[in-house]
Amino acid sequence: MVSDDTTPAERLLLSGNEAVARAALDAGVALGTGYPGTPSTEILENFSRIGGLAQWAPNEKVAMEVALGASFAGARTLVTMKHVGLNVAADPLFTSAYTGVTGAMVIVTADDPGMASSQNEQDNRHYARAAGIPMFEPSDSQEAYDFTLRAIELSEKFHTPVFLRVTTRICHSKTVVIPTCSVPAPQKPEFIRNIKSRVMIPAYARPAHKRMRERLTQITDWNERSNLNQTIKGNDDLGIIATGISYAHAREAAPEASFLKIGLTWPLPIKTIENFTQSVARCVVIEEGDPVLVETLLAAGLKVEGKDPMYRFGELDVGRVRRILSADTSPEPAPAKGKPPQLCPGCPHRTGFEILKKLNCIVPGDIGCYTLGVLPPFEAMDTCVCMGASIGVGLGMRHVLPDEEARRVVSVIGDSTFVHSGITGLVEMVYNPPKTGHVVLILDNGTTAMTGLQEHPGTGRKLDHQPTNQIIFEDFAKSLGIERVEVFDPTKEAEKFERALAEALKSGELCVIIARRPCLLAVKKIREYEKQAAEANAHE
């Protein structure tokens, strides 16, 4: 939608996630795909709610590949994930910079400084440089909207995937957005064959790499001339270079300073930055996370200051920025202690962890709300690395531990996580079985609970909760040749569940036990979705 002189501009109060979704809809994005993960989840949920075509993929790699295929066909696509999800998608990501795209492909990476809901706080700005993909960083919801549009424009202008890097504060904070779509309408999807650009055998990949580097040079020149990088004139004694949410914090911490706010943060507009540094007596780079920007500028020979290493950890805020500007390295006040998270009262996972603790199991765990089984009163999880790692880590333990100890190892994984990254682990278990066998416990609560009750291929419902094909875990396990596969309701059949787990540990066989009971928070919604599906089938 485009405002004109006769129509008052629409003013909306939107979160950054909502703003990205609205921009995608306004720009005619044909497909949004991704995997739910805080803080990115609401982007696709809102895109679907306001009329866009959105879908959850089994994992981020698949989402990236689906988006890339649609982009090859000339459609505009949006693919979303949290920061660690980009690790899963890195294989197609790096090669997509070589193949390029036809229709726009915007990749949202939602970083989580301070690890509000993550196992690490990696800084995905490194991916832009490593993969050779341009990156935008909005500082509020208006820029989240605007930069999504500019990312679409840049993607189609230079035929490249483009990053939109957001962080927890941008994703979940609300600011006013005036939506005025400035990009041309999308072209009708059409596949045009281009073998040498899209089939990355070495003979075609070598020239593609050179094209990618040439493209980055062109984008650098474009960035130098663009209006994405704003200079705000203030006191010449202090200049601050900032990006994303760090700009908002710095502007409040030092309103008298001069500012250079960089919107397209890779490739950098070095000439613009150099001119700014020369206009001020002291120039400080304020950035959250790793010293990515300051190290790049120092390597370019620019006279800038960064932050002390103590500020590399956690989110920045106004107070911390003031400390950085004053070079204050005294100990920071300890954060207020909050109530520790815990499994909900009555959660079906509780029974599983009680039994695992009672049986003195060694538990390689996984990513999900059930990860809280590591905390008191259960303390029944021994490792947690990444999505799906529980099975591989458990197998590694089984292969090397003395037999008596190996028989205590149980890999615990949730239903959504199993579909995401556990399937290949189960294949590994069948292909390279430990001599003591192995036990995999799938905690199936019928939803992706940790990120807000999203669907996955094991629920039999799509992102919008409409029915679709369902992956049946026990059938899949049996199809691999695993003979000992059992399903229990952990609440109603607790004794049978415990007995089966104990017998499986002693058996020396490959075993899959599925503890299936819906999440208490989801059960009412699940019944409603099932009722709607039954009514729809009755009318057909």
C-alpha cells in the first residue's frame, strides 16, 4: 500500500516481527517458510494471520532450500529462524551466495544477545562476511518494515540472497510504523533455465565465486550512495557509530554526540565511515555482541574505539553504553534474581524425568521445554548441545563406556526436535548400533511447546492449524528395523512406562519409547483443531 497526499498515512503500533510480516505482505512475498525459534517465531505466524502463505519446515535447512527453490522460480520469499537455526541452514546458505536468486530471498536471522532463550549468544554478523551475503540491521519497527522492503529491492537488483538481522529487543519491542510499500509489484513466477549459475559443480562454482565477489564490490558502491546510512550532526568532540538496537541505546545515552547509523552493515560503506571519523575528535563504535564492526574498521586503518571485552556478554542498554563511553570497567551490579523457569505443574514430561532419575540414568538431553528437566527437583539431564544432539551424544557414550555404565544411557528428545534433527540420529543408531544397544525416549506432547505451541510434521497440522499428512514416530522407527518400539501415556501408564524403560535398558537392544500425552497448554486448542477438521470432513 502506498500513501498519497489525499489519504492520511496509516499509523500502526507493531513489534519488529509484526513489521517484517507486514512488509512481506505489502511487497507480495509469495512464500514465507522457517522453523519456530525465539525471538523469530511470530514473523511467520503474523504473516499467515494477515493473509500471507506461510509454512513451518521440519528444520531451517529445509526452509532455506524451499525458499531458494521458490526464488529460482522468480517468486519473492522470506525465510525466518533464530540465530542458532542459521547453523543448521549454513550448507545451502553459503552456496546460495554463488547461485544467486531470481526472485528476492530475504533471510531473517534473529539473534539472542544475553541468551534469553538460547544455548549460546553467537553473533550472526559473522555469517554475512563469511558467506558473502549483504546484511541489513534495523534499529526499530519502522526500519524493520522499511529494511525488509529494501532487502527485497537489493536482492532482486543484484540477484543475491539478503540477510535481515534482528535481535530480541527489535523483535519484541513495539514502535510506530507507517507502512508505505515502495518496491515494484513482483513478477509472475516463471522458471528460466540457467544451468551454469545453479548447478554448483566445480567447473561452474569457480566462476560463480568470482561473480559473487564482483557483486559484493558493486553492492559496496551502492551502499556508499544509498540513504541507508544516516549521519546525525551533533557535538564534534564525540562521534558514535552504531547499528541496530545499539543506536537507540547510544542516542539516549549521549544525545549531544554526532552519530553515524549504518543500515546496510555488510558490505560496509568504508568511505562514508572514514569521512565521519575524520569529522569528530573521538569516535566510538557501539555494538552489541562481538567486536565485528570495530575490528573491521581498525583493520581498514580507521581511528575508532571499541568497548572493553566485559561488554561483549549480554544485551546492551543505556546504562551500559554510558559505561562504555566513559571507559568504566568497574564490576557491574549483579542482575536481579528472577524466579527460575520450571516445567508446568502437571506437565507430562515430569513423569519421565522422575523415572529417569529413579533409574539413575545417564541422560543426553535436547532442546525444548523439557530441557528444564536439568533443574531441581529432577536434575535428570546430563548434556544439552544442540537440536537433535541427544541421540548422537548418547550413541557416542554407549560406544565407549564400560558395559555396565553404557546400559544406563538414555537419549531424551522432544517430538518437534525429533523431526527437526533427531531422525538422522535414529538412522545412525540403526546403522552403527552399540554392542549394548541403545534407548531413545521421545517425549511427545503434540506441539512445539517451547516457542509457543506451533505445529510440526508430527502433529498432522500446518502452520495455520489446518490438517495435513502426519509423521507417525512409531511407524517410522519400525520402518528402520527397530523391533522394540513402545508407546505410553506417561501420566495414565506411569508404572508400565517405568517398567518398559527399565527392561529396555537391560535388554541390549535398540529401543524407542514414546511418552505421548498432549501439552496441558495445548490440549484445548488441539481438541478444537480436531473438531474443526472433523466437521470439515463431514461436509465434504
